[in-house]
Amino acid sequence: MTVRRSNDGTLVLEGVCPVEEAEPLLQMLQATPAAVVDWTDCRKLHTAVLQVILASGTAPIGPCGDHWVAEWVTPKLLQTRPGD
Amino acid sequence: MSALQEQFVSEARELIRQAADDLIALERAGASPERIDRVFRSFHTLKGSAGVVELPAMSIMLHAAEDLLASVKQAAVGVSADIIDSSLACLDQVSRWVDDFEASGALPARAGEEGRAMADRLRSFLPAGQEPQTKLHTQNSAPGGSEAALPEWVSHLLEDERDAMASRMPTHPLAASAICYEPIAGCFYNGDDPLQLMRQVPNLLAFRVEPREPFPPVPDLDPYACNLRLLAISAADRDEIAGIFRLVPDQVRITNLSPNALPTTLALANNNRTLIEAVIEAQCELLRVSNRKDDFAGCVGAAARTAANALRHGDYPQLADKVQRGGGMALAQHDTGVLLAALQQALVALRNARSTVIVDDINGPGGTAANTPERPADRVLRVSETRIDALVNLVGELVVAKNALAHSAKRVDQALGGQEIAGSIQRDYDAIDRLVIELHSTILQLRMMPVAQVFRSFPRLVRDVSQQLDKNVALMTRGGTTEADKTIVDRLFEPLVHLVRNAVDHGIESSEQRRLAGKPETATISIEAFRLGDRFLVEVTDDGRGIDPAVVRRKASEKHLLPTDELNALTDENVIDLVFDAGFSTAAEVSDISGRGIGMDVVRTAVEQIGGRVSLETKAGVGTAVRLDLPLTIAMSRIMVVETSGQLFGISMDAVSETVRVAPDRISQIKNNDGFVLHDRIVPIVSLAELMKLPEQVKEATAARLFVVIEAAGRMAAFEIDAIRDRLDVVLKPMQGLLAGARGYAGTTLLGNGQVLLVLDVKEILP
């Protein structure tokens, strides 16, 4: 599992997060919409997983462990966060 | 509001001030290329910030202003008062919107219209036929002129990402391309990972990912339907990029950009560096020539701050940190040389950066920063006022608790005869006392801020008012680095506005009159702040016509401010003071600017509210000087409000040891005074009503009586009162005027309902 719920309810993305992880992540977010996503240990993020994060409007605990995402995507993510 | 938006609000305000200052400097001091560039930079950064928080109306307007300033910069348009006016009006609009944005998180509904109207007004100054600058770029960049202009998405991307691109720009980009990649919904099933393709794009300058259609609510989201648009700008040529996207040619649009489409960014990056270098060099120069021993910390602090801010502004945070550390060390070692070395190093790094553009770090050859063990940086922390105030309150309570400890020490000594323990408690008390006093003053220091922040608004004010009245006025401000408590600095603004407006409106003569009087046509108003002991003084001086005592006398008599005989008895000096009276105005006619008969009155009230005094000196034909004498800090006193015979009095909480109700049978006559026993001590009773010469209320003989037990100057007494009304933190004002000599009062304060409360000086009234 590279997407898991930690003891304190944080949704942790670890290592390589391939396309298959999009659905479990979405289910967890549907179950607990307020859950915090921690992607600091994610080494590589698939577009589908990123889309779930973007669509849910959550602001993950940063920086993203995937350096390319951290450099190019993260600031934009903060801007598109709804509800602010 | 998100952290990003909060940051935008505070930065935008700073930038607006900066831009306004620069515009006024531009007008007053002439249009040198450096000044124009500075104004341009301010607007440019402001526009960038507006883009980040997505306020298109603001961006449109600022974009137009930036285009106008770019033409000024290229000398296509000369600087005129109209251009300055419109640019200032644009800043005013931005400022209003920033307020709206802070209050409601959005711009008002008609912002779009207003923004476009302002943009049109600004563009009307552009020479006919000249296209806005950015459009020029997009046209230049169309390959072979086959397209009239770039697609809108490219312009937007270029525009929005301009700042980000500037920092990533290679020195000589040979090519540039814009990529718009819209993966089909089912792309994930095909095994595509759109991000993976983007990761392969070489020389990426800007990237953005956005939903093609607004995302549905989370429960309805299909995680495997791609709904994204990926936009990017790269300094690679079209063919190279097309190779990466060869499997999805139907989903991607690649537009060739001429590298010239990006020149401003690179030019700006270089310009930016030139500016930063100039700023740092100026600081070095200042440090070298400054031999002010009295304000060493101020000079070093200001130089380090200015240089670091410039570096941070230019996106060299590491250099900025090093400079700031250098400043901290210079302060600690009391040696400007340390900061000078750090500044020189930053200059070297900046100059090296010309060839490499991106600076990661610097460690100049043999530089001191590399050899000196690093100390924690002397960084500035932004802390909200409420948190500081919470600390101030806590320390206040600590002071009260500390006072109780002294009381306990005495009780141990007296009640138990435990001299040894009492002595040890007393020593502890002394230590805590010292620490608390130090803590208190350190925390109050946190609230100190330079008065320059208030001064900054005045060049603009003087400009607008003098223009409106067609007068020539130069403003000089001095002592901007003088620090005082934030509350005082904040509250200084209003009285200063009145004073400066009054000076321009009433004090300064028309150019014609000045010429006839043999004075320079341009009048001077100066605002100067300085410290005198523990007082903070601000003087507003003008070289205008001065105030004629005869006119004041006539006005006062017309307005029946005083009975005629009293008025006649006043000396000329005292007559002048009448201008501070409510309802007095020397202007022959009420004008738009001031002179509604409230100005000077408001000044006096505002200044007195913060425990200050106003005085005025004037000489007919020579000018007027108004001096505001203010405390450096607002000394808050904690008081208890008590009532006796229907009158309220304040008693400092420091003097109160406790309040007790005592049954009449516990009260006995001791010698020729009533008293009672409390904690094994005899406490004499003092009737506050009697002490204050008030008629005593008749009380039921059996009712318990209420006392405030006072301990001051080693004596103890119980003040009999009717009721305790309140406990308050107040600013104590010393007794003034006729009451200045009245004994027994520590001062007065205003209650919430406007009533004046007399605060007793218990030391003096204890019999």
C-alpha cells in the first residue's frame, strides 16, 4: 500500500504512487473529507492521484516528496484550493 | 483567508505605499531613468501579486499602468502631472480593492468595470497607434507573421508566469515554445501519465495544471476520468517538444514563441540586479560615512534591513539572510566592518550572478561569512498585535502577583515572627521584581515602531492638498527612525493630518503673496520627530504667514469663546492658544481642506487621549510651529473604580492590598479613630467621603461596611467606600491647567462613557 491512513487519521502517500492509488485515496477522502493528506514521503506522483488531490480541494502537508511536483505544481495547488 | 491571501494583502499595501512614494519622488525630483524604473518595478510586482491571488480586475488595471510606465521608460511618453495623477488614482483604486479583498475575500461586483475604465484612462496617455507592450511581444513572437497574435492561453500564461520565468530564464534562450496538453478523459486507461510527459520537457520555464471543467463534488468524482489541462512554457524548440508528445499529437498544441517574446523578463532580471547592487552600494557608502555614535544600532539595523529587503525582493533569499546575519553580528560586536564585509560579499555574488543568472549560494573566496561560525540570524518576525498585547497583559498580571508576594513576606514576618523565612521571601521577591521589570520593559519594546511609517503618507497628502489649492509646498520629514509605542505612532496619524492640512491651507500663503513678502515661492513644511528624555516629540513647522493674535482675538470675540473682559486680559501668547478651542477656525471661509472649525480642537483631543500635550509657537510673517509632546510608551495603569457619596474615584491597584466587608461590631474606636483588626493588624478607617469633603451618606448602623485596604509608603489604611464599580486598565493623564497644582490626585482618565475619572494619589492622601 502506498496510500494509507495513519493512526491519527492523516492520509499518507508514500513512495511511488501509481495510477491505481487514485481510487483508494478518493475513497478515503470521501469517508473523511476533512482528513489531512501528507505527501512529503511520496517519491513519485501519478497524474490521476494528483487529480484526486486537486479535485478534493485539500491542501496536502508539503512540500511534496516528488521534487518535480513540489517545484511545479504545489504553489498552483494552493491557489486553486476552494473554500478560501 | 489563506496564508497566501493574507500575505498578498500585507505585501500589496507595502507595494502600494512604495509605488506612491516613488511616483511622488518622480514628480518632485524629476524623471531619472532609475526613478522611472523603480516606479515600473513597483507596479510590476504589484501586478504579479494580483495575478497570484487571481484578481483579474486588478491585473487588467495594473497591466495598463505598467504599459504606460513602460512607454515612459522608453521615453515614448513624457512624465506629466496627469500621468502621475492617474497612476496615483490607479493605486488608490488598488488600495480600496485590497481593503475589500481583506474584508470579504473578493473584489466588489463592479470591479471589472472600474478596472477597465481605469485601464482605458491610463492607456489614453499612450501615443496613438502604440499597442500595449505585452501585445507587442505576442506579435513579435508570431512565427513568420503567419499568425496575427498568440492564442489567448499563451498570452495569459506568459503574463501570469512572468515573474516565475524571470528567475528560471537561461541567459540566451535560443528558442521558446508554449505547450497546451489536454489529455483525453480515458487517457489513464491507455496507460498515460500526463505529468510524466511534462517531466520530460527540457528547459521548463513555467507550468500550470488546471481542471478543464470545474471538478464535481468529491462523492461524484470519477478518479479515472482525466479532466486536466496542462500548460507549460519551455525554452526548447518546437520539434524537440513534439518528439516527447509524439504519441498524443491530437491532445497537444505546441506554439512556437520567438525567444524575443521573453525579453522583458530577462531584461528585468538584469535590471533588477543593477538596482539591487545600487541599493547595497548606497548602504555601504552610508555605513562608511556615518559616524553617528548615538544611533549605531539604528544605522546598522537600517542598512542591513534595506539591503536584505532589496535582495529578497530580487529573489535572492540566501544572500538576504547572509546580509541580515552580518547586520546582527555587526550589532553584537559593535563593528560596522562586519556588515560592510557581508554587503561586499553580496555584491560580489550578485556580479557573478550576471553570467549565471541563478544564484544558489555564495561563499566568496576567503569571505568572512564562510569562516565565521554562523550565528542564528537576526530575523524579523511578523507577530500580530493581539499576541503582543496578550503578553503585555500577562506581564501586567505578573506585576500584580509579584506585589502580592511582597505583602506575604511582610505577613510572614509579622504574623509568624519568621524573620528568616520572611527574609528569604523578600530576597526572592527582589529577584522576581527585577526580572518582571526587565520583562515588562522588553515586552513594551516589542511594541516600539519607527514613526517613518506614519510619515510616509504625508508627501502624497501635501502634494494633493497643495495642488488643489494651487500652492507650492515642499515637505521635509526628519527623524523617521525615532521609535515609539505602536499605539502612539498609530494615533499620531490623525492629528498630524489635521496639522499638515491646516499648515497648507491656512499657514502657507499663495505664491503671489509669498513673492510680495520676499519669501521663496516654494513654501516648506517640515515634520520632525525626536526623543527628549522619556518624551517623544513631533513638530510640524511651516514657513507661512504665522497666526496673527489680533485676528484670533477678533474671531474669539465674534464667536463668544470668552467674555470680553477675560479676552482682553489675555496676553497675545495665551490668545493664540484659543485656536485649540472647540469651534474655533481662523480661516475666513470654510474650505474643503480644513477649517471646519474642528481641526485644531481634534488635534488637542487626540493628543491628550494618548497622554500628550500640544503647544504652538507662531510669529506673524515667519511661520508656525506646533509641537506634540507625547509619551514614548503608553503607560497602562490598572485601577479600581470605587464610589463614595455618589462620586467615582480611581485607586491604583498597586496600592490596593484587599477589599473587605466588616460587620459593625468588629469596628472599635482606637485612640480617637475608628479601626478594625485584619490579619492581626490594626487597620485605621478613613472615610473617603470625608477625605474628599463630600457629604457622608447616612448608613444603617447594623449593615456591614465596605473597605478598600490600602498599603502605600509603608502605611496602611482602610478607605470606607459605598461600592466597587470596576477594575480597568487605563492610560493615566497628568493633571493639567488649573488642576495641575491640585494635590491628592495621580491624574485623570476618561471612562468608557466619556466621564472624567479622578484617580487618587493614595500616598499623598493617606493621613
